[in-house]
Amino acid sequence: MDEPRAFLTGLFRAAIDAASPAKRLASFLPARPKGRTIVVGAGKAAASMAAAVEAAWDGPLEGLVVTRYGHGAPTKRIEVVEAAHPVPDAAGEKAALRILECVTNLKPDDLVLCLISGGGSALLAAPVPGLTLDDKRAIARALLKSGADIAEMNGVRKHLSAIKGGRLALAAAPARVVALAISDVPGDDLAVIASGPTVPDPSTSAEALATLRRYAIDAPARVLAHLESAASETPKPGDPRFAAVSNILIATPQMSLRAAAEAARAAGVAPLLLGNAVEGEAREVGKVFAGVARSAARHGEPARPPCVLLSGGETTVTVRGKGKGGRNAEFLLGLALALDGAPRIHALAGDTDGVDGSEDNAGAYVAPDTLARAAALGLRARERLADNDAYSFFAALGDLVVTGPTLTNVNDFRAILIERREGR
């Protein structure tokens, strides 16, 4: 096995590579239609998915996808537009409206190939008539700070959108729609990934209102009025208008965890998969995982060292401070504090898209000496955690994990290595 940091970084890379559109997408492409092929899509992997389509498609192509700034990829026939994430901007609104235009007035022999990945909710920023982009931006900012989980946030987004919650698929009728999706959500729910633009929506406007109230979101009066109206309801499962729509998962967090597990076995380290749908407050999840790691180190349960605990999912951060940091860095700072320098335990956590929250890192790394090195630099770990400032904490230690945009997205990756005790 490599030294701990290199070993964990290798597992992270294996997880990302397993979700590469260049490797995953081609085998899921449908047959060439008699009519036109229109490619549309949104998400952090949209551009790399479009490039993979171009490399594998035998026939004419046209269309438009929107991705996050800095996540573009070279294409020749499918236009790539970049826009803001996680708070939408005018570029995302314009792209969403253009995508709707691309799929209108099609015929039954035409094919709409929709490329969906995490981040698409913010990037497809087309508010329903009567609402504005500023309304959506205000709601997005408040939800991101609230601690709401991704299903709750996307439930609100769908009911304020002209394109999400199945509405893109309806706009494309009577053309055939095939959506290829990379999952970044716990449970791989197609209706939640990018707020399900091609999927009938089981959530309701009443539930969206309840989410706003639960997290004390100060929504504009026109937003509340819209959610209280019948016009806000999304198309539901069983709607016959989805008869010509297929939604297919091409990559999931579980696939990536299994790839990391194989890489660990090849290095002589036993992997233990703790689930691909872990949710909860990031710092609290860190405490729980610290307990599991301590048990493995002391008692060989639930796994005997050398072992690595692997998990995925999406934690949340309730923002109360003014610091910098995403959910993976906050998870790791909570973990480090709970471990309190426990020997032989190392950890890496990162977002597989290469961006932890809104910072320039994918995640960070924790070692047994993390807190001691921090103290030597005058860093107070608990104060940094209270200020939601995990990014600055790990930056000062040189322990950020920086990959740049990976051009895929299967959510968060966490790996905790427990080394064998000397002499055993």
C-alpha cells in the first residue's frame, strides 16, 4: 500500500474514473431515429457527456447543453454554454429558455437525447411566468444555507420552474425522449437528479410550501401565491404524456464506491462499504464515522485493519458562521475533532465533481496529527467549525484536495483508512 494520503487519493481517483462519461455513456445510446436528433442537457457533467455522444454517434446531431462555469469540454456539433452554480444567473436562464425552444415543434420520428447530471437544477433557471430570476436566486440562497436536503430543495425548485419536474419532456412531445442520467443524489431518484426535467414528479406544491415554512424561508409574496395556485403543480406519475419518455441511469455513486473498493483490495486493504446514501448534518456525520473508525482500530469491528471505510451520499451544512467551506471539509473537521488524534486513522472526503460547495477544492485530508499541527499554527479547530470555516482550516495545513473540475458528478466520496497496528 502507498503512504496513506496517496492511497486515499488513489481511491478517490478510481471512484471518479468509474463515472467518466467517456467510459460509461456510449453503450446506453439509443438507435438512430428516422428524423432529427436533438441533444439537450444540463449539469456539471453535461459538456463531457455531450463530447461522449459526439464521439459515439453515427449520424447528424444538433443541440445545446449547459454546464457550470469551468466545466466545459470541446464539442463540434453540440453547443456548450456555461452558467452559474449553485445560485443561478442570467446565462442559465437564457440557456434553459433556448433548450425549451430546441425541443418545441418536433415530430414523432424525432429523438430528443437529454443528458442529465447533478447541478442541473441551478443551471436550468427558467422561472414560471409571473416569477423572476431574482425570485429563484433568493430562494436558492436561502435554501442552501438552511440545512434542507437535496430532495427538499429540488421539490421547491421544480414547482417554480418552467422546465424542471417533467416539463422538459412534455415540451418535447410528440418526439421520443431518451434521458441519460448520472446520479448525484441519495437513492438515485431520477425525479430528484437535476430536479427531474424528464421525469414525472411525485412531489406536490403543498410539500414545497411546507419546506419553505419548515426552514423559515422568507419567500416573496408572489412565490407563495404561485405555490398556492393550481398552476404550480407538476405532471405526475401515470401521466400518459410520458409514454414516449425513457430515463436511464448510466453511472451511480454505488458504482464508484465499488470501483474504489476494488482498488483498495488490489492494494491489500479490506474495504467496507457503509452505504451510498448517507445524509445528515456534515459535522454530526463526522462524529458518527469517527466512532465506527475507532471501533475498527480498537476491536477489529466492523472491519479488521488494515481496512478502509467507504461511503457516499450528500450531507448538509446549516450555515451559521461567516467562514468558507463545503460539506466535505466540514465533515472532515467534525471527524478530526471526534477522533482527537487517534493513531492509525486517516481520512479523505471530496465531491466527485471536483468542487466542495463553492470553493476551489474537491475536499480535504485528515491524519492523526491534524489537530496537533493545527494547534502549532494557532488554529482553533472548534472555533473554525463553529464559523463554518473548514476550508481555511485545511488550507492553512496544506491539506486541501484540489482536482479541478472532473467533468462528472456522483456526489460525495468518503474514505477512512485504519492502518494495522504495529506487530500485528
